[in-house]
Amino acid sequence: MFASFVVMLRPQAAASIGNSTGKSLHGLFFSLLGEENQTLFEQTHAGSETRPVTVSPLRGVMKRQDFRRLVTPDQLYSVRYTTLSDELFNALSKILLRKFIYRGKVEIDGVEFVVQDVAVEPDKSRGWGMISSAEEIWERATTEREATLRFVSPTAFKQKEMNLVFPIPKNVFYSYRDKWNKFAPVPIDDGFVPWVEENVAVEAHDLATRMVWFSDFQKQGFVGQVRYVARKHDPARLRQLNALADFAFFCGTGQKTTQGMGQTRRSPRQESLKDTDDESVDTVPQDLASE
């Protein structure tokens, strides 16, 4: 089971938090998980590069204060957690339900927030909440030759000792296939990635680079939209491509997806690359906050 939880938060008082909250929200997730299920916490927190969770940055209206941001109690903020395993889905569901029912408090960068709501329905979260299975994703997958992806938080790939800030098709779909094969019951064969490398190209893009601040280093990433097109109509491969493009919503893209990077969603086919508002971390829109 794949799930996307959008958690609505309100600070108790005006306060400043770190400029990039991904690492803090990562810590919050594991703190809550450890309280609920220590065994699952240890399994999930183990040193694997591919963990069954992604974490968004904190979203909402914030004012800059030098290298920090100001949150205020008259605004709602949100964080999005996705889970890729049944065990993690069940545990996080219990945790967040209790927090919502009892208006539980959580702490982000030393600031207390009250949990106001939790949404997994698309119509209650502006499309950011959802529950789906691998089978449902596979059944819905089309054989379209085009797929447009929107990289909402800064995204990057490791390239040896360097940081790659462009969504090359092979890198993008390799990362999706890698996670799909770890968490979905039906694997995608090894021939898929070479097929992508030979047949899939970036047809158009509207990208920019953004800086992400971590506690002791900075990292560049790209945000924006990219349209991929396959040159050959191979129904079997195109179905795999489209299934993985849909799966990106849950698994994220590239590195540090558990610390705010790589938040991704598929754009409708008819939407132009400039039809939507900028959702990058720097602008901190209310796209994930309630109306």
C-alpha cells in the first residue's frame, strides 16, 4: 500500500524556524514512529539508501528572518509524508489519527505546533493526499508516449562525487524503478532502464535551480516541469514508463527524499509547462495548506 498523508499544523505562537525544515521533519517522523513501534523504527531507520518513506519541507506562508523563517499562529502549515509499505502505512495512520483526535502537539526546530487535520483524500488536500496500491497504479497505467513531471521541491542526483541538477531520463526512471522493485509485488525487468536510455528524451522543460540548506552544508537542486517523450510505440515499455511516472507521486525523485528534496507529481497531459504557479521551496506557497 502506498499512501500520502498531508498533516495540517498551527504554531502555538509566533516563532522562527530553520531555513530548510526537511531534516527536522525527518527527525519528527522517526521520533513519532519510535514512540509507536520501536521495532519498525529500527527497521526503517537502518542504513539502507532506499527507505519506504518520503518527507516534504514545511509549507505555508513564512517571512524570512535572515537565515530563518517566521511562522505565526494565524497561518496553517503543512508537511506531507508518504509511505511505501503496509507496515509503515498502518503505523503512521494510528499515530496521526491520535494526534488529530486529541489535537496533539509536535515540535519542529524547537517550536510547538498543534495537529489541526490529516488528509489522505485528494479533494481535501489540493491533490496532495492519496492512497493507492501498486496494482491500482499498474491497472491505471496507459501507453502514452508522453509524461510530464513536476519537481516541486529541489531535486538532484548523485553522480560519483558530484551533484547532478538536471532530470536526465535514465536517472529519473532508474530511481523510480529501483523503489518500485523494492516495494511493489510485480518487478520491472532489467531491460527497462536501457530502453529508457535509448528511447526516452526530454522534449521540453521549464526548470530553475534552488539552494537547500541543511545543518552543516548546502545543496543545489532543480525545480519545475519536464516533459518526456518516447520515440517508439512499445506498449509494454510505455505502460511501465507511465506506471513509474504515476508512482513518482509517492516515491519522490533523486536523493534525500526523506529530508524534503525530490517531491514530485505528474502533470496533466493538456497542461502547458507554465500553466501552474511556482511551488518551489524558496517561494513557500500555501499549496499544501488548507484554504
